[in-house]
Amino acid sequence: MRIIVAVVLLVLMLAPTLALAAEGAGAAPAPGAGAAPPGWYFFPPGRGTMALGITIGLGLIIIGAGKGIGSIGSHATDAIARQPEAGGRIFTTMIISAALIEGVTLFAIVTALLTMILGTP
């Protein structure tokens, strides 16, 4: 069930990007239909392929950060269960590590979004 939900969300997230990729590849508009105004999606026109790559990259960034922070929490819980008297030091180390991962993740997301918005086609 989780896989189906993940695939549906991925398709919904990538639909505008795929439309822009087709538009940037030279797909002709339907006869009688006016061209869409520039920037009608979040991504600038002509950058569909770049937006597709960055969208996939953003997903991988989020998955990696979630996996890393989940691993830190899991291992910290196991360590505290083995040595309860060291719980305070383990908890502090866990919070610092999770904050560093979140900081790097936020920096990567901002960099990817700026590249998508301001990057050259």
C-alpha cells in the first residue's frame, strides 16, 4: 500500500515537470490554443528537463535525510537502553547530529531550488 501511495504522489509531483519537459522539447501546442503565458508554472519555460532532474534530486535529498535521522534515533535509543546512565550524553550527541543533518539538507534544498529557478536553460 505504501508503495502505491508513494508512486501516486511521485506522479502527481512530476506531472507539471513532465509537461514542461515536453514543452521544452518542442511539442507543438494544440491548434487554436494560445500559448501559455511564460512562467505559468513554478518552473521557468524551457527548463523542463533540468526541473525534472532537480525534482528527483530533491526527493533523494529528503529520503536520505529521513533515513539518516531515523538511523541516528534508532541507534541512540538502543545505546540508551544498554547504558541508561549515559543517556544524557547520548541524547545530546544525537540532537547535534540530527541538527547537522537537517542543516545540510536545508542547504541542499535551497541550492537545488535556486538552481531550478535561476539556472540557465
